[in-house]
Amino acid sequence: MKKRIVIFASGSGTNTQNVIQYFQQSELAEVVHVLTNKKSAKVLDRAENLNIPTSVFNKEDLISEDGVLALLTTLHPDLIVLAGFLLKIPGTLLKAFPKRILNIHPALLPKYGGKGMYGMYVHEAVVANKETETGITIHFVNEHYDEGAIIFQQSVSLSKEDTPQDVAAKIHALEYEWFPKIIEKVLLEM
């Protein structure tokens, strides 16, 4: 029986689409549901175009035991993947799915992590601090933003001429290449 992946996302959903497509031909796993906290998130269209069921929830649903937790209980995920999901995961979900919630962060943690450090905010900070490299970090989620156990990091060199948009493009390339592979690796080790 295939392992079941549920994805949480808040934005455009390019990483979500990439993960869904990666596992479409997999014998190991499949994406069974996409959840978002934003009714207008483009991730909903991407998931629906790939025939993946979606759900929209609010902050109260996330912390309520009869909200997201109840839905996840019916979905039986082997792994929950955060792909551009911006809300903090509550303790009830961490307790229900220990070491089964992954996140991808667009920097080499512990640098440029924490509340408010996401997307272009990270890339702008990297450029402002004249970093010569940045990268991605894939980690387990714990009760603190971007502080869970690191599973994988991949770096990329930067030039003095790189703009935040250039950095974003380099990070997206790393995310698309590595995120599905590391999800697969984690599932194989379960």
C-alpha cells in the first residue's frame, strides 16, 4: 500500500505541484490531500488541476481538535509536508504526528529563520548581509519556527551582483530538485 502524503501550503503552490507530480508515478507514495489557510491561494487551483482534493481552514480550525486534526485523522497521512505554509503548527498536531511533519526553509538554518522570515524577506536579508552563499534546509517541525531537527541542507553560491529575485530563482531551483527526493528518502526510512 502506498504511503500517504498531505501537504499544507499558503501561497502559489509551485513546490506543492512539484511534489504532487514527482509522486504521481511513484510506487512508494502519493499526495492524497492539500490543505491551505487561504481561500485565494493559487495552490488550490494547482492541486485541483492535478485531481488532488483540497481543504481550506482558518486559524481556529488549525488549533481545534475537531478541525484540522479531525480531518487529518480521517486522511491517515504517513507524512505531512509544509510547502510554503506560514502558520505555526500547534502542539496538538505535533503530538499526533511526531517526527512526521516536514518543512522546507529557503535558507541555511539556523541563519535567516524564525517568525517573519519567509519568501522574499529571507532573500532580501541574505542580499543585505552580503552573503556569499545561501541554500535550503529541510527539517522536522517542532514547537518553534525553523528549529526542528535538520534532515538536509543544500547550498548555492551567490555573487555580489545577485538581487533578491536572483536569489529566489536559485533557491527555487534547489527546492524543485531536492524537496521531493528528501521527502521520498524520509518515507523510505519510516
